[in-house]
Amino acid sequence: MKRILIVVMVLMVSAGLFAQQAGQWTLGGRLGMAFGLNNSSDFASFMCDYIKTETGVSVSSKDKMRVNFNFAFYGNYSFGDRFAIQAELNTMIKQGYKLELSGGGGSVTADVSYTSLDIPILLKYKFINNPSFFGIEAGPHISFPLGQAELSAGGESESYDIKTVVTFGLTAGLFGGFQVGPGRLVGDLRFIMDFNDVEAEESGVKLAFMQRRALLFTLGYEISF
């Protein structure tokens, strides 16, 4: 009888701990770096053709990684002690890639970039939660380009009108954190990829200048209530 009572008490305590996080809301913010692994699509071909037309020199191109800054505000809702759904407003500032153009015995590296507001909707699952936590997250995102695309090289820059209204893609990664004061210090490592290109316009011609691939690392703080 005593054993049965102990088991019942353990189950009641476990259920109480589960209920403490079920229906819980969390607000937080993060900032960090994004490492762009973007595909330049037909923008690199356009640049090579343009240089050849203007100078008569044939050049080749190579995409290289570019680092940019990003910050995010987010909120999530817990369905229990392991599952939650999270929505974010993530600003990616001057994301892009470096385009190395070589030919005629020389080379030049140009920066191609633009800023966007990303809205991912992520399903989160915690493997560890006692009270430090660690888990995985994944879900779709939509991204709204802000302003113009920029090309800069040799101290000169040029802007291009962006014609793409929104891009769609997937976000997936790992997250973790531990208790600090009333809230939690959190870290997030994720990969984002878009399904469609961001297009810009030059002389009335649309050019697919980027299809995003990026690795993001951010740190932040969150509070639950």
C-alpha cells in the first residue's frame, strides 16, 4: 500500500511540473552573426558579361562567404515541458556574399548585399529541460527584402531596385540555455535556406542576384510568464 501511495505521489508531482510549463509564454531577444553561403544565381554571369562588353577582358567569377549582423525578437508558447511553437521578427542586416572576379592578370572582390526582415515559425523540441535546456527547432519562414540591393567594390558602390516582394524558405537548427536571474541566457545555431531568388532590376532587366544560404549564430536572453 505504501509503495502504491509513493507511486501516486510521484505521478502527481510529475504532472504538476508538466503543468507548470504547459500554457507558458516566453519573450526574448537575440543578436549575433550570420555567415552567408549564398548562391549568386545569374548576377555573376551578368557582371562577367558586362565587364567583357565594357573592357574586352574575359573574367571568371567565384562566390565567397560574407559575414553580416542580425538581431531578432521572438515569442513562444509551450504545450508542455518539451514542445513549443515560436514566432520571430529577425532582421538580417546587409546579408550577402563576396563576388571575386578574375581576369586580365588581376582580380577584384565585390560585396553584394541587401537587408531583410525574416519571419520564421518554428516548432521547438527540448531533449534536456532540468532547468538548463537543449533542443532542436525547425519550420518555414518568409522574408521581406528592405531597401535596395547594393554592389560595392574599390570604394565605389551602386544600388539596384529589388523587385522580389517576398521569399520563402526553411529554417532549422539547435538551441540551448540556462537560468540567469529571472530569465534564461540562450544560444541559437541555425541554417536558413530560401526556395526562390531575390531579383533586382538593372536597365529594365530583372536579375536573380541571390538565393540565400546562411549559417546563423546568436546569443540572447528570454523571460517566461
